[in-house]
Amino acid sequence: MSGLLGVLNPYSPELLLILRLGVGAGLALHGYPKAKGGRVQAGQWMKSMGIPPITADLVTILEFIGGIFLILGLLTPVVGLFFVLQFGSIIWMKKSKMQASFISMEQGKPTYEIDAVYLLLALVFLVLGAGPYSLDKLLGL
């Protein structure tokens, strides 16, 4: 392989680690406020969208604990699968119930751009796993 990819290829394990740390931290930080007490408000919002309020609890657990698991590189393909399902569902909900577009120049109009990015990143973790710098590798998972 030549070009930029050829130059970066030897650093794939490090790049996967950086990706895992960044995405895991972002998701854990996103789930933390809900874990501290914002689940009720999230549950009410989900109920208004026709989604069972228990979903807020499940999403909170996935984002906070799943984010930590990504940081550690623990059960990474399983966590990746759950995030693929979560963000796929979010995109479907936003498109079908909120008439969201991928991006929008209108202030306050819902979009699913960031959800699509997280979906693609979760797919990377599902397919590639955690890489060599992870608890998965250390534990032989």
C-alpha cells in the first residue's frame, strides 16, 4: 500500500487505541449526567416520542458503562454491536418521528449527522475489535 495509508498502516494499533479512548470518553461523558439523575427527564422525552421510558435507563447504562468498556478495550465487539443498534435506532427515530435531515442549516432543526458518525465508529469496533492495547487482548478475548 502506498501513500498516506501505507505510512499510517504500521500505526494501526495506536490509531485504534486513540479512537477507542476518544469515542469511549465522549460516550461515557454523554451518559454520566443521565446516570446522575437525568434519566427521568430523558425517560419523559422518550415517552413523548412513543418510546418506552425504560429505554432511557438502558441507554444511560450503555453510554456510561459502554463508554468505559471502550476506554478499557473490554468486550469491545459486543459493546460495538450494542452501539450500532443504539445509533441505528436513533437515526431511524429521528428520521421517522422527527423528520430530521442528515445536516441542516436551520437553527433548531433536528439532525442525525453525529449519530451517523457514532454508528460508523461503532461498526469499526464491532468489526476490528479493541486492538492489541486492550483488556480484550490481555484477557485473550
